[in-house]
Amino acid sequence: NVEPGTSVPAGQVFGGNPAAVLRSLTEEEAAKLAAAQSAYVELSTYHQEELRKTALEIEQDKSDRKWDEERSQDYDAHIGILQHTPRAQVW
């Protein structure tokens, strides 16, 4: 248990009740935590962008995903389409 307002030093692992220092983080653990933090920041940015989309933009994304699932270069070549066909527009 860590009391509110308690400051704990960075780079250490705490555990127990009451909380106590168990050990210091290894360089590898610290690097993995830093990478995880960056990944979460990137993910939150993506979610913020998604939340700002209008209903029309969401429907266009759905249409684009369906288009991508149904079509591929191999499929297009198989049926004789050699150039890119524009995607279907929702609006």
C-alpha cells in the first residue's frame, strides 16, 4: 500500500503491504517499459483521431475495409484488371 502523495524513485520495483523496494529495474526492463509507454501514446493518438470522425467518415472507412477484403492484386490480375480501379465513394 502506497500512501497518497508518496513519491517513489524511478527505476525500482516496489511490492508488499506496506510497499517496500524489492529491487532495481534492469536496463532491459526499463527499455521495455519505455517502449510500452511509447506504444500506448501512439495508440491513444489513434483513438483520438478515430473519435473525431464524422458518421460519413466512419461509413467511408467501412466501405474501404470491405473493398480491401474483396479485392487484391492477385484477384484483379486473375480477372484481367491490370490497373487500379478507384474505390467506391460512400457519398
